[in-house]
Amino acid sequence: MKKIRLYILLFCIGISRAGFSQEIFTVGPMVHFNFGGEKMQVSYSIEFAYWNFSHFYYGVDGAIEFAAKRIRIYSEMQTGVALTGLACGPVLEINTADKTAHVGFQSSVWANFFIGLDFRERWINKTRYACPGVYFKIPFADNGFDNSNGSVSHHHYHHHHHH
């Protein structure tokens, strides 16, 4: 239970911090069910993303993903409107059994920011995979971890600035 409370706390801090920021970072686990190979494979990944909201939503993500006998590293450019978005980019798949690596392409459609669903399609080594998944992301703003007095003086300056 303690762990869950900690997550909720981090989550709330992240959201409140993110409210003041035009850019946020998110990190969290993802689980995907990969259909398209010989048999369905479950993969687990940890994904980091950076978002900028100043003009239009855009961001970039990067992740490392583990499945049976395979490790994938990928990065996507992403854009979104409200709580849905699109992402696409290259994937590097390392097959630990065959000691081979393939570069492929993937595109994802997702819904919801912090806890949500995504559907990813991948084209790797002449095979198309359909990968529905679920994820949980913790947001944090870049100004959240400097030091608290830095942000206080920062706010003070803003008030000063308005007068």
C-alpha cells in the first residue's frame, strides 16, 4: 500500500507542477500484446516522453521494451489533441536468441495522458504486428526538481512583473 500512496503523491505533484509548465516529461510502464508473429507475445516497456504545449502539442518519446528473446528500443515523434494522439518512429529490435538486430517502423494511436490505452502497429523484418497495450505514466515538469526556493522567487518575479 505504501508504494501506491507514493505513486499517487508523485502523480499529484506531477500534475500540479505540470499545470504551470508548458513542457512536461512523463515516464511510466507499458504492457503490449503483440499479435502478428507465430504466437502472441507480451512485452513490457518503460517509456519516457517529453511534451511541449506552447503552440501545438508535440513531443518525443523513447523506450526500451523487453519481450521473450527480444529487446526493442524505439523513439517516436508524437503529437496530440486533448487526450488522443498519434506517434510514429523507428524501432530497433534486438533478437537475443539469434543475436540479430532489425530496424523497423512503428506508429501508435493512444488515448488518455496518464493511464490509458494505445494501439501500436509495427513493421519489423517483413512482419506486421498489431500491438494493443495499456500504460501508466507519471508526469513531472522540468521545474519540479530544481529547488523549491528557486520557484518561489520565480513566482515573486512574475507578480512583480505584472504591476
